Amino acid sequence: MHIFKVAKVTEIREKRGVLLQFPSRENSTPQVPRERCPECARLESRIDAAISEIRAVVQGRFPSVGGKLARLFEKQDLRNKAIDAFYSHKRSAHPRKTA
Ligand SMILES: [Zn+2]
């Protein structure tokens, strides 16, 4: 009886291991071929650049708080514009069939 119990536990563990090692490939395969769109890459790097500029302003020293905030808003505006450009590009260049 004891041996049987141990065997059962091992079996369950093995099943779990298999599940972890082999996630179902069928479900994760994207429907659209995943070629990198250069415009997406460009716009994404513009967002990244704007975000690191925001971070630099936040961490940087400014002569006045007002000056810092003005600079921050300016950078946030740049980031928002970059995000808008990215999404409008996505909408026009990569429309989702299901949307
Ligand atoms: Zn694109």
C-alpha cells in the first residue's frame, strides 16, 4: 500500500513536469507571420527614447522646480505623441481582422 502511494505521487510529478516542458505549441502560434515591421520598430524606439528622456528629467537637477516640471511636461508630451503615432500606425498598417 505504501509503495503504491509513492508510485502515484511520482506519476503525478512526472505529468506536471511534462506540462511545464511542453507548452502547447498550437495555441501560441501567431496567426499573422511575425515579420518585424520597420515602422513599428522606429516608432517603438521613439517611445523608448522619450521615456528615457522623461527618466533623465525626473532624476536630473534643475535650477527650479518649475523649470523641471516644464521640461517634464514637454517630454511627456513627446512620449504621448510617439505613442499616438505608434497606435495610429498599427491601426492603419496592421489592422486586426477580429477588431
Ligand atoms: Zn508596423
